Amino acid sequence: YASSCFLSFLPCTNIYYSIIYYLIIKFYLANIITYPRCCVVFLVMISLPKMLSRTRFFQKSSLSHAVRPLATSFSKRCIAPQTYERLFTSAATAAVDYNPPTQIAALTERDNRVSVLWADGQEGDFHFAWLRDNDPLRFMSCGQKMPIESIIPGSKSLIPTSLETDDENETLRIRWGNQDQDSIFTSSWLRMHCYDKMDLDLTATRASRALSYHQPPEIDFDTLFENNEGVYKWLKMVNEFGLALVKNVPSNDGEVLNVSGLVGKSSHTMYGENFDVKTEANPINAAFSDAALEFHMDLAYFESPPGLQYLHALRFDTSMEGGESTFIDAHAVAEVFKEREPEAFETLVRVPATFQKNHVDRANPARLFYQRPHISVNYVNEVIAVFWAPPFEGPLMVLSEDVETYYAAYAKFRALMNSDEMMKRYGYRFRLQTGDLICFNNRRMLHGRDAFRSHQGVRHLQGCYNTIDDFLNKYRVLAFEYDPHPNVLLGGGIAAYGEERVGTTSHR
């Protein structure tokens, strides 16, 4: 536990300290070194990372980021889940809350860019093309960017006639050769939008992969409708864990729309604005039977599948056996898959599967087909979406040389997804009660259910969807109001504090 606490103020990962503690204690118990020498060695070793962190090499390298996943994995295995989450969250918060000095210590012009050195020793390079493109003079009060001539790197129009700092070194002032007004960038804005590798690594992922407690986080229905702060608490749960259970929801027809309306207008699909999940004699979907459902996402055959899904238990008789809901964090499983099977992972990132809803013998005929890879990654190769729906997969339509490679990779990923190991680490299995409403990220949390016996009672759920954009927008707006963090990209930026990768290729 003590080793994890060091994460809140030291730059190295806790696996480093765990090894140090282990070796010192082992040597002490073996009478190799005395207690005073243990203390000396301990002080030297814990000071080493801090001294290294002040060097430019350590700041610019990816060393600390390379070992962090190992430390996270180590911590999750060696520390109780509740303690790990508390320690990791406090450490991550401390790191993000840190508000670095914004004074500019020096400017260096070279190779069509300017290097900004801040007072704390951090350095960032900004290309003149990038600065011209993000010139504050171009932006209207509504945030839209006004058009200018094409930005061609190396052109004379991008050569500044002067570069200087003012306002006590809090701003960068640039005079371009082809405009009368100076472009003024605040130092804090430049620091927030610095795009060196180290800074991109830091902003790419801030939320942890939570170990499953097999019971989702809960919030009461009344809390959601008290004020926007209650809505923010709820959406923060969905963001961090991928799902949240709303308790004591009135068992009224259409109540699920009132809850989803807190995020945005319900998405209208081929199933309507909302839909009922209950046993039918001739089901048009396997969900409308009493059969077990394996892990899947909904509407994978849409060009833009829903972001959030809601399922409200209008009635779930206690006399009924089975019917437990199952969920698994597909992002987390895919990251494990990337580490264990890198070639198979790249195959599922590259080769498109066929998703389809081909059912014309119904009141609302459907002929929906879409090709996309099962796994989507962002610019830094992090998983941001998993498209997985075995019941809705059609014939593979790819080049001949990719067919067997695809099926081999698919089999490995499916085996890992359904393994007891992944279910214990990242899965949930619980029984909804009448009045429960589960909300989950459809692009992150795959869902399923156990089989049940419909003749023993009634299991009636009602569901609907929100777009991923409505969810992101609502979460970011409320985060800006209730949980602002100065050193995170908020107003005008791309993410909110602790924002998880939630399943859109434009989102980091």
C-alpha cells in the first residue's frame, strides 16, 4: 500500500518501489545489511527517480510511460481492488491537478518552429504552420474558425518578423509578415496544447481500467432529478466504469425515456424511440426469447452504432430462475489481447468483418449491412471501440489471403473474451430487480444474459439509446461546471478530466 501512495508525488511507477522494498527487507532478514544501512539505501533509491525526472532526457523520453502498464498490472494483482482504485484515483488526480508554472523562460527559433521553455524546465516545440492555423485572431466569439489562405509549411507568410514574450512572460506574441495584428498565445494555452510525445501520452489516457467488483456502481433515481450535479455523478460513473445502475426507477411505461432525456434525445432506430425486451411467441430478435445471449453490442450493423444503451426493468418476477445480466469491458479485454497476441490484434484492427441485419419478413423490413474491423484504435494505438456482435455477423468479404488469418485471430479473441479469467477481472454478472435501470457504454461494455424459464413469471425490460456524441457533450459540459481541472483540455479542448476512451475514432 505504501508503494502505491508514492504514485501521488513521485514520477516513477510503484513497481519500482515494490522491488526496492522487497530487496531491502530480504537483505535485512538475511542479515546481509543492518537496519541503519537499510534506511540509507532506501533514501537513496527513492530519491533517484525524482532526480532523474528533472533531467531533460527523462522528461522527453517515453521510459516512464513504458513501465506504467506493468506497474498497473502489478498493483491490481497485489492490492485489494477497493484500495487500488482509491490509491490510483488519488494519484491520477494529483498528477492532473498539478498546475505547472506558466512563465516562459526562453524562446528558441529553429527549423520553421519555435521552442518554448517553461520555468519548470518543460519544453515544447510549436511549428509556425500550427501556430498560424490556431491563431486566436481567426476565432469568432462563438468558437468557429474564420478561413484564411492555405497554410503551406515553409512559405514566406509563415516566417514571423518577431517573436517575444510579454505580460511577465505569460504570453507569446508573434508578428507575421503578412498581417498587421499580432497573434497572442497565452502560455497556459500553449502548455495545455503541447503536442510533444510526452504530452500526447499524458493526455491520451487518464482513466484506469477498473477491476470488476461484479456489481456496478449505483445511484438513486431521485438523485438524477435533483440537479445537474446528480447527473454529473451518474455520467462520471458511466465514464469511469462503463456502466451504472440507477435504483428505484418508477415502473412506468416510457420512464426510460425520461432518464435518457437527461443526456439527450433518444435515438430513433428500427425498433422505435424505445423498445420492449420480453418473451414473444415468434421473436424478431433473439433478445425477445428466453434463450441465453452471449456477449455482444447492439446495432453493430449501423454506420454509427448507439453510444449509450439503457435497459429498465419494468418487471422481473422473483419466482423466475435465470435471466441474470452479464457485462464485460471489451476495451480492457482488447488491451490484454494486444499484449498477448499482437499479430492477431493487428488483424482484427485491419481486416473488416461484415455486420448485418437481414430480415425482411417483419413489419419493419431490414436489409442493413456494414463492414468494419472488430477493434478500432486511435492515433497512439489505444483501443477506443470494440465492435462485437456474433449473432449479427454476415459472410466475410475480404481478400483471400486474409480469410484464414481473420478466423484464427477471431477465435483467439473470442476465447479470451469468454474466458473465466477475463470475466473475473473485467466482467459483471448480476440480477436486475424491478425498478432497476442499467445504463452502459454500448461501444465499450458488451452485454449478454443467462437463459431463463419464461413460464415461471415475467421478465420485461424497456430500452432505448443515446448517441455517443450526446453523452460526450453532456459529460464534458457538466465536468467543466462541477469538476474543473486547470491543466486538462477542457474549454476549447478535446477531453474532460479522467475521460475514458469511449468509442469514437475522433476521440482521444
